[in-house]
Amino acid sequence: MSLKILFPPSGEGDCIIGIYVDENNNTHSLMVDCGVYTDEIHQIVKDRLNNKIDCLVVTHIDIDHINGVVKMLRKNPDLDIGKIIYNGSTRLCEDEPEKKRLEKIKQRLVELDPNFIEDEIAAKNAASLTFLIVNSEKWRNIWIENVTTEQQEMNLGDLGKLYFLSPTKESLEALEEDYKKEYVRLFYEMENGSSGSLRELVLRYREKREKEINRECKISASIVNEATLKKYASTNDSIDASISNNASLAFVWEVAGKKCLLLGDANPRIVIEQLEEYRKSRNHQDKSILFDVVKISHHGSSHNTTVELMSLIDSCNFIICGYNSDVAPSLQTIAKIIMKEPNPHVSLRHVFMNTHKYKNSEIEFLKKNPIEDIPEYELNVKTEIDLG
Ligand SMILES: [Zn+2]
């Protein structure tokens, strides 16, 4: 029996693969998100998963979580998937005029940002995951949508259980409202033929979203010391409140007696509330719940990990996936992990990052100059851990 967690680089985004081999030597697998479907991930799916994923979870609609999934389904039509958990929408274009408008919008979005849809073939054909799923009987039959904290638990048979910590029903509804507003805006400009203003609107929209992400505080490596870390470990940045991240799935995967906390890009406020429910349901006595592994939210951004959240969880294994130009993973988040109170169940806190591409000179500095007099920690670049 073994449980391995793989987190191969997937562009700026996430791709987490859990491989559980049971006592009869049968392999069961869970994949969460795929930002970029790299050759490495393709090889893992072919060789280590034998082209079979028992449960595929797509946490939310952001491209750094979904583009690679679209490519995987297109590139690998023989892939055997047990279930797909994804909060898309079954409603597709019904009439011809609407289909034409959709086509125009799609072309415009690709023109504005060539990375919006990962590969050219996908851009020409099925750009969205929803389209791919709904138009294939094979995928449609195994699709589970509208998954929220209301339903709490899902039994996956041999693959254990999922306990959902996000999104709430309200945050999923807010995403639907946001989509409607954006759609009306795009539509209105399109119908009036004023592509210049459409361009401006879409870019402004994107800039606004990026600003929300880029508010990380910059510091120079020279001030990385115990005092700075203590400050970061005890204070919060503003919380990420982007509508799509609020609608991100986050959950505990319980399998073979292990507990894996996989946070997607979720909002810590929502997660904290649901963790309290989880604690009650599992009769946990200690204040912080011990997990075998924690995948930190939103690529280690300082806006998704708070002091309150960290006081509720602990682990020997923290994973940070991806990077976001020069902002994530942030030192604020790393400080909140490594400066946690000593815990008799945690001898050493590992922080695993899956890429050398982050540009935080402070983290490089911290790796070369470990801070003493705090509980033992290690920062490593790694893409796979074995939970035994
Ligand atoms: Zn993301």
C-alpha cells in the first residue's frame, strides 16, 4: 500500500496527482487541475496512471487550472476517467445567432491574449471544458457539477472520500452573476461594432483583476531576518476576493487513513468556516488539525493564507505549486508556515515548491541563510512526495 502526491510543473498553475496503490496492488488516482498539459504530465498519465484517472477535479475556471485539462481531453481521447468534478454550466448556446456571437467573442479573446486558450486547435474548435464535456457522451455521463459545501462529502469508493471546504453556494452564484454582467458588456460592444471600445473594456477588466493579484508587498533580501518573518507570520494581507477564486473548490481528500488538504485558489475565509465544521464532524480535539499534506491556496500568494487559517492546520508537508511572474510564492505565506508554533506531531515542516521560476530573491536568500531559533523547516524544489 502506498500513497504518492505528484505536483509536476504546469506553467504558472496547478496540477496535483494523487496515486494510491492498495493492498491488492491496484492503482487508484485523483488529478486536481492542469494549467499546462506538459509532456511530463502526459507521460505520468500514460505510464504511471495507465491512461486512467479515477477522479478528475477542476477547481475553478481560471486558465492556470483549466487549460491543460482541455488539452489533455483533446490530445488523449482514449483516456479513461471515472468522474469529472467541475462547476461548469450545462447550458450551452442553443440558437444560431447566439453561436455566431460566441464565435466572435472567442476570436476576440484569443486576439487579445493568445494564451487565453492554450493551443490553436482548441481555439478553433472546442475552447471550453464545458463544451468538450457536454458534446461527448463519454464525458457527459461522468460529469458532476454544482458541487458546493452544502453537500459536504462525496464517497469515491476505493479512492476514499472528499470533504468540501469551498465554494459555498453563494460564491458559485456570484460567479454566475459576474459572468452575466461580463457577457452583456462584451455583447453590447460587439453588436455596436465598436471593437476599439471592446478592446479597452476587456483589457481594463483584465488589468483590474491583475492589480488585485499584484498587491504583494516587495521587500529586499537584506531585511529577511527573524523580525521580518515574525511580522509576516502574525499579520495578514488583504484577502483575495476575486469572484472566480471565491468559487474555487477546496477539499480534504481522505484515503487510506491519510488526510490531504487541497486548497485550489480558495478564499481563506470560506475555508476557515468549513474547517470548523470538518473538525466537529471528525471529532478533532486539538486546535490545529494535522494533515499529511497541505497544498497551499493560490500559488502561495499572500492574499490567500492568513494567520487564522494557519492556526487551524498543520503538517510536515506543505506544497506550493506554480508561480505568478514575480509575486508568488510570497515570503508572507512561507513565514506563516515556518514560524508556526512548535507541534509535537510535526518534527520538521517541509515547504515544497515545484519550480525554480519564482523570482522572490527573499526566498532564495532564506534557503541559503536559514533562520535559527524557530521550529525546524526546510525549503525545497521537489515535484513528488511519498506519504507511505
Ligand atoms: Zn491559480
